[in-house]
Amino acid sequence: DTGVSQDPRHKITKRGQNVTFRCDPISEHNRLYWYRQTLGQGPEFLTYFQNEAQLEKSRLLSDRFSAERPKGSFSTLEIQRTEQGDSAMYLCASSFSADTEAFFGQGTRLTVV
Amino acid sequence: QKEVEQNSGPLSVPEGAIASLNCTYSDRGSQSFFWYRQYSGKSPELIMSIYSNGDKEDGRFTAQLNKASQYVSLLIRDSQPSDSATYLCAVRGGTDKLIFGTGTRLQVFP
């Protein structure tokens, strides 16, 4: 049984660089969510997909963030021109449908120096 | 008003006691409610889901939902030190996205 997989687990990057994270959801899960979490806070919604369609993107999300799910399977989250404030844990979750339980991957911890 | 509110804690309970964690939400159209446990430095782990009013029990955990009061709670019976973690309440509202509270930190002391 394979759960949600995220890669890489850790990323250290210099300010101004671009980074890309990958998420592989549980097989047959149509919904895929991206969240960001900083210390002492709950996961903050970034965006989510139903198959390959991006249904919603947080209004708080900068234009430097973009996400794709080209074939309705894995998804990528790209951050362009990273800033120190982007340092956080980036979490991916998937669910079978709109009203079923969502399961998280291990997360990608980003540190911008 | 935040969409999902939780007391940040810490909530400290002795080993063997019942821990009661509470959550309120603002979207009356919300249909699905979840509790996740998160250990420091780890990702959230689903422990309970509840969809209808009333109680739902699973082992030492009981989730309670009251849609009229927009309130959901989690009871942990016979609390163990290994239950010490942050408990996140999550609500799926009318837009179908999953919204989280800030979490309640639980400390169970021997």
C-alpha cells in the first residue's frame, strides 16, 4: 500500500531561486490538495485539483506560486524567486472524492537562506 | 472571524484522564469534519471523521458533532503520554476545500 508521496523531503535554496516540489497521490484519488504550514499554525490552504482541473487557488497566494496536475495523477508546486518568507512545510493531501477523507504525505520542508 | 477556531492550548491532562478538544466553524454549509493528529516535525495523520450530528466512537476516540451550534469536539479516553501532540480540526465547507484550525497542543503527563 502506497500512501501520498512527496519529493523532496527537504530543500534548502538561496533567495531568488526557483524550486519545484512533486506530489504523488494515493492511486485512484481524484482530489489533490496543497497546503503550507509554518511553526505553530495549522495547514494553510494553497490550491486543489479535481483530476487535472485546478478548482481553486487561495487569494493569499502570490503569483510566484503555480501548481499543475497535467494528467490527473501527480502534481507539482513551483515557487519562483523564492523569498525567506516562503520557508515552511509544504504539504500535499489526496482524497478519493469531494466528501471523503484526505490523507497527507510526509511534506517537503523548504528553507530559504 | 476565522473559518475554523481552536484553542491553541496547551491542554495538560494526567495519564488515564479524558482529554476534551473543541472546535467551532463559521460555514453553516459545512458537511464533513475531521480530526488530525500531528507530532512535532511530522505531517498530519487522520484519526477521525464525522459527517452527521451525534457521536462517533473509534477505540479511545470519540468525535462529537453539533451542526446547529457549529461545534465539533474530540474526546480521548484513557489518555497516554504518546497522545501528546497537536490536534487539528478540519472542516470541508461549501467550496469543498478542507480548512484547518490552528490546532490544540495536548500534553499528557505521567
